[in-house]
Amino acid sequence: MRLFITGGAGFIGSNFIRHVLSAHPDWQVVNLDALTYAGNLGNLEDVSSDGRYRFRKGDITRPEDVKACLDPQPDAIVNFAAESHVDRSIEDASSFVRTNVMGTQVLLEAARRHKVDRFLQVSTDEVYGSLGPSGAFREDSPLQPNSPYAASKAGADLLVRSYQETFKLDTVITRCSNNYGPYQFPEKLIPLMLLNALDDKELPVYGDGLYTRDWIHVDDHCRALVQALVKGRSGAVYNIGAEQEEKNIDIVKRILDEVDKPRSLIRFVKDRPGHDRRYAIDARRARTELDWNPQVDFAQGLRQTIDWYRNNPSWVDQVRSGEYQNYYRRMYDQRDQTLSTLE
């Protein structure tokens, strides 16, 4: 199978490429990535010399960049390319609309014109909004996004649906819960808290820290995506989650305990606007139709993730330089809204 993958130099995309090349020796991959702040060719250094893998630098909003990746003709397009951080979307939503909505439309049009066999849209459970204390998101749950990021992904999902219905393009949408694992950019919760703890820096926690997320190891997500690609029903949506709910504050405490750092490093800061309280995934359709089940227990996966970051200091130093430091100061260092410190 020939895959055209967008955003493959990011966290999930790079893990997916590595998984595909390892598990499917006869598959080939073309990776188009704009290499924005979270795109890093260092994530794929170990496969860069593989003859089945080819990288092209480009932007999915530019039709000419996309067209250059369609010769030879791919069997499928897998769209990971996205601006993906809620805090950044609150600062400025324009790049989220441009990449996540307009870029997806460019890809869909290319898939339609070139008669690509399948289009896989990698989306997020955040399009569903926020849950109360019970229940879980199903594929037929209403789309109620509460952040500019989530709204842009919901818009992209609806575009994918429209191309299925209007043009009969073969599409599948996956909506996954929170991922963790190696190569994740340190603006996200687990690597941010871990790396601050290792450096004896304060760990900034939004609000009361009781926000709950459903966590899945990126390797389990990648296995599910392959199954959706080869087994998914045309036009279907699949929720992907490991049904491992954890409160943010409990994860932070667990990280501190794992690296033998004091909980007094926790600092509660002013909450994010529109912060969704709880996510949970009902993944029964994916388990049944895709013959998939998650394999990585959260406690085991978290320890493996901690070990990976500890054992890859050069990667960490590279991604935390430059723009990341400016972003961190904007988000945390310059805030004077500290609420309390946990003893």
C-alpha cells in the first residue's frame, strides 16, 4: 500500500509512520509536513534512510505542494496535519482555521480529483465538547466544540463528511482521546509536567486540577488507525480510546512520585477559558468493527514515557529551545494569577 501522510513529522504522525514501516514491510510512505514549531524531522531520524519512506516539506493549504505528493498515485491519504494546542488557539485562532479547515479541504479536493481510494481524517474527541460526571462520547454524540481548536477540527470533520456524501469519496474519520508517549511536544500535559519536574521547576496546573481526560498510548492509537484504514466502513466515524480516565492533578502527582520530586512543586494557575471538564470515550464500535483493543496499561505506559524522555536529552533540548521558551513565558512565567501551591 502507498500512503500519503500529512503532518507526519509531528507527535502522532511520526509514531504512525514508524509503526507502519515496522509492521508492514510492503507499505510505502510519502510524508508532507510544513515543519512548524511542533514538526520535527528528528522524530523520524531512525527511518529517514528507509527506501520506503520519502519526505517532502510543504503546506497542505497549498494545492501545488499537495499535488507534488500524488505521483505516484497513493492508495490512501492519512491527514494528521493540524494545529492542535487549545491554548494557542485561544491566543490566535487564525492559523487553526487555515490549516485545520482550509488545509483539509485542499486535501479532500486533491483526493477527489485524483481518485484516491481512501481518505482517513485523524480527529479528536474534543469536537464533542464537555461531559458531565458520567457517560461517554459515542460516535453519534452531537458536535459541541468549546475551543477554537476543537471548532476547527469539527469543521474539518464536517467537510470530510460532505465529500463522502456529495462526491462519494471514500472517507473514514477517527476521533481519539488524549494521547501520550515518546516524541510529544512539551506543551502538552505529560511531557510539560515531567520535564519541569526533572528540572525542579514549578508545575503549572490549571484551575483546581480536577479536569478529567481519557488517556491512550500513542502506539495503541497507531494500531487503531491502521485498522481503520484497512477495515473501516466507508463513511464511518470511529471513536478511539483506552477507557483509562485520569484527573490532571492525579497524573501530575504520579509523575512527581515516579521521578522522586516533591509535590510542593505543583502550582495552581488561573484556569483556561472554556476549559472542558471531562472527556470519556465509548470505543465499542472500534473494538467490534476494527478488531482492535488497546494493549498498553496507563501506569505501564506512563513509566515507559518517563524513561523515554529521560533517555533522550538531546531531543528534549532541541525542541525546548527558541520559540518554545517564548511560548512558555507567555503561558506561565508572566502570569501573576497563582492560586496556591500544593504542599
